[in-house]
Amino acid sequence: MKKVFITVLVAIVIAFGASLILLNRQPPKDESYAHAPDYSWVTGQLQYQDIEGGFWIIRFGSRDAPYNGQFVLGKDSRLQNFKNGDLVKITGKISQDQISIYQAGTIYTLQSIEFLK
């Protein structure tokens, strides 16, 4: 009886540990990261990439989300007053011209940008 109890207890601990590992691998649920169904607006975090001459991206989801969870904004002059990590809302559209020097993802044509926090 004692051996069965220990076996069951070990199985429960292993299952609980495995579920914690799976939960920790999921991206955090953050309402700050959102977008319209057609991506005409996107809220997310600005990130400056100091490669290929430097450029901006907006992170709006996890890497397994559509578009890898980010859009390339390039070197738009409207971004010069923002800093890495700012939470923003942008409007615009996915660019039809995806040829660029930026090898970081899908190009987004910025129409407007608003600081959120």
C-alpha cells in the first residue's frame, strides 16, 4: 500500500511540474498588445534594432503569432521622439512593397503613432 501511495504521489508531482513548465512557455496575456483584424491599428511595444543601420519595430504579439508578432516600421522620422520600450498605438497598413534592407519581418506603412505609456 505504501509503495502504491508513493508511486501515485510521484506521478502527481511530475504531472504538476510538467504543467508548470508548459504554462511558463506561454506568452503573457497583455491587453496592451492588440490589433484590428486587418491590422489597420496596432498597439504594442516599440523596439529599436541597432542592426542594418538601425530601425524600429513594433512588437504586438508572441513570435508564434501571425507576422511573427511584429512589424518593421523602419526609420520613420515620426519615431525620433520615442524610446525603446515605449507602448504605442499605430495606424496604417501592411505595406504591399515588402522589398527592404530590413530583414526583420513584414514592413508596415505608418500613418500615425500615439504614445500610450
